[in-house]
Amino acid sequence: MEELLGSIARVGAMVSKVRGADDLEALLRTIVDTSVERTRAERGLLILEQGDGELLVRTARKAGTTEGVDVEGAVKYSVSTVRRVIETGAAARDTFDPDGDHQDLGASIVDLKLRALMCVPISMGEGEEAARGALYVDSKIASRQFNAQDLSYFQALSQQISIAVGSAKLHLDSLEKVRLEQSLEIASAIQSGLMPSVPEGLEGFDLFGWYQSAERASGDFYDFVPMKDGRFAVVVGDVTGHGIGPALVTASAQGTLRSTLRFLDDPGRAICFLNEDLSARLDDGMFVTLFLGIFSKEGFSYLNAGHTPPLIWRAATGEIETVDGDGPALGVMDDFPYETPSTVKLEAGDVFLALTDGIVEARAAVGSEELYGEEEVREVLSGLAAAGKSAEEIGGELVQRVLKFVAGYREDDMTLVVVRRLS
């Protein structure tokens, strides 16, 4: 009993120190070393069953002068015994007579000249995801024959080891979750810093931009890019999916487009350049929808690559127009010839609204078929624009209504940009 409690204390002390994969490896070595030491065996193995049913020797140690050492080379053991123990969940204790008839002995037992072995089932993890395996010790020494008391001890030790390993894995998973949360916080902060501040004092225009991610990092982005000739570019993009992966593509696309617009004033050429860059690097099934408009007092020239069509509310008529698309999403066809259409006029009081599908397709709840819809967007835009509200008031009201509609449930990233022509 004292030996058992001492072994449990030794293993338990290491569980609290597990901080990473190396610590877990050290714990497994200690478990096998303890098994070899306490059973006075020559060799110990921790064997796990893989998803395909194959057996993997996870840790192999042999008795040393002060502590165990790794078993080098290919590790042979009684495979039939280990499989029987894993399948039945019953411990095994065998003694062999090397001078007797070898007919019933396995080849590994004969080759290794084993005199005794013990094997007990072990579980690593919890529930259906728990890995099945066995803790195994053997000896070639004639004087060492495992008895019933040895097996009882070994079984008790294996049960405590299963609990210890499960605790270590849970502890490690908890640490990994904390690290992941910290990484996501950093990624979210970096992405938030990449989103532009709304330009102030831009003569003739009133601007507003907003986004909210479904997770910590967003696959949506918007940008306001000042041009050398006094014009400014408005960009709204949406990468398939949400989370860290799409956020990395977002940062790349945003940076590439900003750099390109410094020396290319044609939206079509700028998008062709970005499309070639993304097509070479995006995984299959991933693409970027994007709207790019170059605004001036005369209006704006634009290119819509598979993006949700923006809307324009006309002050003169009170009607809403749709800015249709011009080509496929970026990353779908690397050589698509995107071309810039003619300039769309913006008169004093007109309001331009670009958004991502996360707003028009926002769901009221999980599994709900009710979407916020474009009609609701048009109603908010028409009512507030006609009342002479600012870009921030229009965008802010639309945001509040969408967030109220989803009531905390966010299935996709949401982004919008509002441009109101003042004079």
C-alpha cells in the first residue's frame, strides 16, 4: 500500500507541472518507469490503439541504475496479450517455461525468451474520444515471476495512472484554450487596428464605416484610401468563412489593395492585380467578394467582384438604385479581365450604402428561416436619408436594428459603409 501511494504521489506531482507536449512526454516516461520499478520488471511499455486498430508503442522504457532509459530500436512484445487485454478490459498475468513446449507460445515470447509478463488496460482521455491502450511489463529473469499480489498492485496503479493522464490532458487542453484565447485577442486587436478611421473634413462628403465579427477575427473588411489626385477609394470586402484563416486573407487583401491604389488609379487594373495575387495563394473553395469605388465630386467609378450590390438613395426622387456586379469573386478565375464601368453620378444629398451579406442574411436565431433581408435595409436607408440624417446616423441606426433583430446571435461577419454627398 505504501508503494502504491508513493507511486500515485509521484505521478500526481508531475500532473500539476504539465504545461506542454514535452511535459506530457515526461509524465508518460515517469508512468512507465514507475511501473517497471514497482513491479521489479526489466521492461515497461505504454501501448495505445490507433483509430485504424493498429497498436502503437507510445513509450518504451527499461530498468536502469537510477532511473529508466528508453528502449532503442524496434520494440517486440506479446501483441496477442495486449490485444486481448484491450478488447476484454481484463488484466493478464503469464509465466513461461523456456524449457517447456513452445508450441502454444507466441513468436515474440519465444524470441525474447520471456519468463513473465503482466498487462493491464489503460484509458487516456474521457468519453468516446478516450484512447484505449495497455500498460505492459515483462521480464526474462528466471527468479522474477509475477504473482497475484503483483497483478493487484499493477491494476491499482494503472487505474490511478488513467485518472492522472486524463487530468493531465484536461489541464493541457485548458492551457491550450487559454493560449488560443490570448492569440485570438491579439489577432482581434491587430485587425481592429487595421480598420481605418473615418476621414474627417473630406470636402463634399460625409462618411461612416462599421464592422462586427462573428468570432474574434473577421473575414470582412472595409477601407477608405486617399488617392494622390484628391479622390478617395471606398472598399468593402468579404472573405469566405470567418475566424483566423479568413482574417489573414483579409489583412493580405487589404494591404495589397492599399499598395496597389498608390500607383494605379483604375479600379479594374487594381482588381486584376489583386485577383492574380489571391488566385495563386487561396485554397480551393476560398474566395473574396469585393466592392471598390473611386469617389470624386463628379461621382464614382467602381468595380463589383461578386459582392452584395450596394444601394444608392437619390435625393431628387427618393428612389433607391442598385449598383450591380461586374465579374466573379476574386480567387475564382485568375485571368478574368475586370474592367471599370463609366462613372456613376452622385448629386447633393444622395446616399451610397455598401454592405456585406452578413447583414442582409442575418438570422433571427439558430436554425431560423427568418432573415433581416434587403427590404429592411432599404426601408431604413430611405427613411433616414429622406430625413436628412448624417452618414453616421444612417449607419448607426441600421446597425442597431440588425443587432436587435439577431438578439446576440451572429452567424456571419457584418460590415457596412455609408457615403453621403453633401454638396
